[in-house]
Amino acid sequence: MGNSLGVSLPKALAEQLKITQGDEIEFIVNEEGDVMLRKVRKSKLPENVRPEVLEAFYDMGYKGLKKNSALKRKSEYN
């Protein structure tokens, strides 16, 4: 991956999560700054769906949710 870093995990945690060298890990940060990690599950897309199109839809949805959450929090203080 072009814009990625390597991360070391304790062996026991890697075994528990069934993670091996080269597996892709997803890091999720909540609003409080807590980090959750999980192994990315590879799924096969239908042949007529390009991954970059699916990723664009995901990005649009995530950014929209994030923007709406920020607006909601801002309105709570006004």
C-alpha cells in the first residue's frame, strides 16, 4: 500500500485475531478518540462492480455522516 505504515502487535493478540504478516488491519477511531482494530475481511465483488466505484460511494456516505454529526453537535450549543 502506498500510504501505509507497518504496525507491530503482541504475538498473543495477533494469534487471537488470526492476523498474520501482510494482513490488512482496519483502525476505527470514535469521537472520544478510542481506537478499535480488526482484520479486514476480503470479500469478492460481483464482476460488474469496480472497487474504486464502491470505495467512492463509501467515502461519500462516511463524509456525509461525519458532516451531519458535526452540524448536529454545533446546533446543540447554539
